[in-house]
Amino acid sequence: MATTLQQLLDGLTERATDPQPSATIEDVTGALAHLGRALTGLADDGLTPGNSMRQRTVTELATACATVGKLWPRTGGPLTDLAGAAADLIGRDRTVMGLSHRWSVTVEVAEAADHSARLAHRLLPQAAVVELTAVRNFAAVVERDAQTDPPTATGAVILDRLVPIGATSRGPSGVTALDASAALVAALDRAQRTDDLTLREFRAAIAAAEITSRSAATVTAAATGDDVGPLLVTGLAWQLAGRTSTVFDDGRRAGPADPQGVVAWARALAGALRTESNRVADLAAVRDGRVAPHLTGKVQQITGQLPVLADQLIGAVDRWSRNGRLYASARDLPPMADMPEDRIKAVIARRHVRASGADLDRLRQVVGQAADLSTGLADALHRAAGTRPLAPAHQRDRHVPRTRAPVAAERQLSQAQSLNRDITTIQSSHRTAREAPPSR
């Protein structure tokens, strides 16, 4: 079953705040050692452009956690395992994190460290008072900083990034939409690391994003009672991104799809979403139109992968713009202010040319618009799920800063105004689009 960094940290916090804890002091301090390791990596990578109070505070908190972690021998336990898995996941994702991502993760890790230190003090009130107090004090400073500068929804997507665990070894056949979504993001990661993402895989991922957006819009509208129309704009934006990509060709012939590759997992996700959407519709009908809370939460997790997937696709466009691996008809490329003579000849002769640099600006723009709208849709669904008792109170409260973030759904969805011309083009061919698979 797929998991996320947020789920690991929430699990740690839930155990640490249990009124009747079963953890040992060695288990708690082992967890703090791992949290200190995670905070050290985040601080080393940078939380602000320069040497700031935030940077210094997190460094001090990391040191304080590491100090406590050395006071008792490592014996392992549930808390140590959860914190270790979270720290490993943070370390794995360090290469894709920006400042906003690191700040979002730091706030959550600091809170987990605070709860762990409180638990250690409950277990042994007279032991390591100075060291545990240091952890709590520095964590409190981070919390106050987060109240004045809350993590953004864009930064928080890294917390909800699904990580496949075990299930993907069976291949795409018969997996849930949640596992297929996690596997798709992992497959894109592998393709990006080897710089071998094909245009076919790019379009398959966009098609999966489009289907995910439409499913999320339907569930969000059913959960909130709002009009589904504005929420469907995200799906239209992904459809536009897919159509824009058809201008280009990478010269590769379509062969059999890798059973563990992007295309296979995109198909698996699309199929699982269709199956589960039908199940949601049936259950909603039984419940007089209301969607079950656990189903809303499941779709929320899948939708939370859209901004992650969008970042990966934007990265692919940026690489193609630099390495010039795509080709397009010269007539289909954006006009140039000072067009070279060879490009003019290619336009007249209707020849294909290598696309690079500004030739891919339009594709990057439409994928970026879809990414922004996806963040808004994910935030809207997050708030829809938050209206139901999907998590203990302390977990629901900790998400409040994200819903106040500058990229709330309404603000993101207002960007639909800039897409009116493109959406009109899409709607004019809506009948054709319904007869063919999305974004092909």
C-alpha cells in the first residue's frame, strides 16, 4: 500500500500523543535521532536564500535532536521505525525539493520532534531535562515562525507525495488507483534520472493527470455541494497541455510499453480511476448524493500527486528546451522576432526542424497553468476532506496554515480567466475528444 511522508509523521505524532503510551525511552530518543538527521539535511540544503534566523533555528533544533538521540542506546521500536522511514524519504527527495518544500517539511518534522520530546519527558520526568527542553524550545520557535509565514499549498505537496510500498512489484494489473498513482510518479522519477523520458510517456502522464483532475472535480463537487463547472477547468487545462504537445515529435517509434514504465502505470491509473469513480457514483446515489468520507480522502491523496507530476513534466520540458531532442514543423513553432534565414526557408518548405529554447515556451506555459490549477484543485479537495472526521483533531488542526496559504483553491482557479481562449478551442472539438482517449 502506498504511503506518504505526511502519513509517516502523523503516525509518529499519534503514537507520541497517546494518553497511555507503550513506547520506551530508547524508542523515543531513537526517533529524535532520525528527526535530527532529517532536519540537518533540510538545513544544509537551505531554508532561506541567506543566513537567516530560520536557518539558524532549524540547525539548532537538528543539533538538539541529535544530542538527545545519543543519550540512550538504540533499541528500535515503532517510533524509531516511523521516524527513520520519514528521514529516509526526506533524504531521497532532497534533490527535488525547493525552498517552499523544505519549509513545509521542516514545520511538520519540528512538530513531530516537539511531541516526541514531550513524550520523553512524560516517561522520565527527571531525566535529560535540559536536552529535552532545548528540543521543545527550538521547535516552538519554528512553530511561531510558521504561524507568521505558513507553508504554502505548493510547498506542502511534497508531504503528500505517494511512495509505492511493495504493491508495484506485481505490475500495473489489478492495483488500486492510489498505488498506481504512486507508481506513476516513481516511474517518471526513474525516466527523469536517466534522461530517457519519451514524448509518448510525457503524453501518457498528461492523459492520466487529465482523468485524475476530472475525477477529483466530480468528487469535490459531490462532497461540498458546489458547482462542478469551475473545478473541471483543471481537466481542460491538462487536455490543452496534451494537445499542445502534439506539435512535437521525438523521432522514436512506439514499441511495446515497459510493464513497469510510465505508459503502463498511466494506463493502470486511468483504468483504476474509472472503476473507482463508478463505485463512488453508486455509493453517492445510495447516500442521496453524499460521498463517503473515506472515499473523499482517498481521492484527495491521488489528487495531491498532480502538482508533483506537473513539476516532473515541467522539468522534462525544460530539459528538452536545452538539449533539442524534439522536432516540429517550422510552421507550427512560435514566431521569432529575428528569424534566422534557415528557419525562414524551413517555414516556406514546410520542413521539420529541431525545437529548442523558446520553441517550447508555449508547452511549458500550458503545463505550468495546469500545474497551478492542479494545486488549487488539490487544496479544494483537501478542505472538502477536512470537513469530515478523517483524522484525529490534532492532525486536522495542523493543516490549517495550508488552507490559508496564498495558493488557495479560489485564487488558483481564478486563473481560468486566462485560459478562456484556449478552452473555447477545446470545447469546439469536445465531441471529437469524447470519442477518443484523452490527450492523445
